[in-house]
Amino acid sequence: MTYLFAAAAIVLLLAIIIEHVRLSRAVIRPPVPPRKLERYPSITVIRPIRGLDAGCKENTIALLEQVYPGEVQTLFVFDHVGDPALPLVSELVRTLPSGKNAQVLIAGPPPPQRTGKLNAMICGLAHARGELIAFNDSDTRPTPYLLRLLADALMSRPGIGCTFTPVVTHRPPVTVGEAGYALLVNSWYGPSVTAAAGPRGELPFIMGELMLLTREAIQKIGGLECCEGQLVDDMHLGRCIAKVGLKNVMVRWPLPIVTDRLSLKEFFKLFRRWIACSTSGLPASFIRANWLRGIEAGGAIALTVAGLFTMPLWATLPAVAALVAFTWSQLELHEKFSGQRLKKRHAWVPAALPLAGGVVMASTKIDPKVDWRGRSYSLDEAARLAREQEHAAG
């Protein structure tokens, strides 16, 4: 029994190392810049906004000051005139030279089976005059040339319906909640998506924090209305685009996502939404790979605890090594992907994160409801919007 225990721990350690090497190679693979275009088509960028995001002013300026060789129309779409971000964004649009081609719109409350974000996207599309259509989340801060890189990739070869960027946290985490979120973004999701995309960047789904689409792709999938009933518009859009024979291509220049000092409670609310999004929007093969990583972490913890109480030291050491390797792997991937380093006091968070994920997953099954941008969305068994939907203020 002792030898079987040690052998199992060694196998687990090897699996963790192999997975780390796979993800690490994907992350450090240098991106290939797409070829510059001879003519840059006009773009309409639609940014839905609800509530005052951390760094709202800087996020707005970063979008307005994109360095793009063609014409850019920027539309900021709010639910209602009482939104706390509306005065700030309106003032920037009015006073900045880069705001001359920008406009503020009011979408109104969403109808049933439509999230507030999707409703704002549809409203913005009705006012868009660009040849290409971009959608950008308000809690992000695009780097100056990101829109141009997306256009370069979108027009680089025929058959591409959408290009998009991965996200990265904008600063080293300060709180435990921020550390957990940074690991989700930079250790789990980012490396996994980069590995799945491969050298050509092609994926059957979209990470929609900043995505650029052709009008042809939107028309072929039946418009944005195809996402009605979905909690996750971007991933469903990507699935629909792939179904009509077009490609979704990820551009390997990350988009900073901006957060404030997250408390543990705020982190768990975000984690619940991430779990719900992955359930309804990601392909099974992608989810399975991340579940296996979670099982590796849980196995390392279980074997370490069991070994400390029931096994001799020599048999327990491989289990301890597996747990240390898993923790180190997450810290290393986080640093390689984001260029940031976790503080030493947060070194335990990578080991605890998969366990927290199991608790969050169970909570979404017990209470299938997600709070997002001041609204509460009830979900069905497939993590889509339930038929009887309440849009309550949060």
C-alpha cells in the first residue's frame, strides 16, 4: 500500500510537470505580428457601460486615443441617463480632441431574454457606420495600437469573421481577492486559451472584452439577436461564427483588464460569473482540460494530507513535491503571462484556488443566479438565461 501511494504521487507530479511545460511553451511562444494593411477600413467601436468602473476616466481616454490609420467612430452606450459614469464619459467626449467622432447613446432597459450588455450592443450597432464593428468592455484599457492589430489580423486572410484579444490584469494584486482573480486570468484562462489557439490563433469561441467583427459575419449569424437567451454573448457569438464557416482568431497582444482592490466577497461573485460563463460558453474539450488541472491540484492536496497522517515520510515526499510543483506552476505561469509577480504572502492562493472553484461550482448548482452589473440573472440547467427573468437592481 505504501509503495502504491508513493507511485500515485509520482505519477501526479509528472502529470503536473507535463501540463506546465505544455502551457509554458504556449505562453512564451513569440507572437507573429500580422501584416499591415494598404487600406484600413473604417471601424465603429461600441462600448456598453453600466456603473462607474475602476479607472473609468483612464479607460475611456485609452479607447478614444487609439492609434488607428482609418476612421474610427466610438459609441458609448448606457442603460439610462442616471448612470454614474455618464457625466464623466460625456465630458471626455465633449472636451477631448479624440472625442470628435464619439457619441453617447441611451439604450434603455433590456427586454426579457436579453442581458443589459447585449441590449447595449444591439443599440450601438443600429447607430454604427463603420465597415467593421468592434465591441469593447468598459473595465478594460486598450493599449494604443491594439485596434490596428485586430484589423490587420482580421483582413490578413479570407474566411476570418472575428479577431479578439486575451486579457491580462493591469497591475500586481494587492489583496487576496485580487490575487485569486489575477491567477484566474493570468494562470488559468490566459495560458489555456493561448495553448488551445495554437500558432494560428484559431478558436471555436471568442473572448469578447475587445472583439472586432466583419459586418458579413454579423449578417451570416442572423445579427446579434442570435445571442438572446444567453448569459455569455461573446462566446456564443464565436460559436455561431464558427458554425457558418468563418474563423475566430486570437491576436497575441493582451488587453489590460482593470480592477480595484477586490475583497474576498467581490472575488467570489466574479468567480461565480466566470464559472457560469464557462459552463454555457466554452467547448467541453476546453473545460475538460481545466478540470483536469483542478483534479491534479485536489489530488496533490489530498495525497499530502493523507500521507502526513498515515504514511512514512519517504512515501509522503512525492505528494508534497506534487503540491509544491502545482503551486509553483501557477505562480510561474502568472508571471510569464502578465509580467507581474505575486507577493510572497499570497503564495498559498494557487493551491487554494481549485478548492474554491469546487465550492463556487456547487453554489451555482444550488443557487443558479448570477449578479452582474447591478442586475440579477436567473439561469437554467445549461447556464442560459431562465425564461422567467428578473432584472433587479444590485
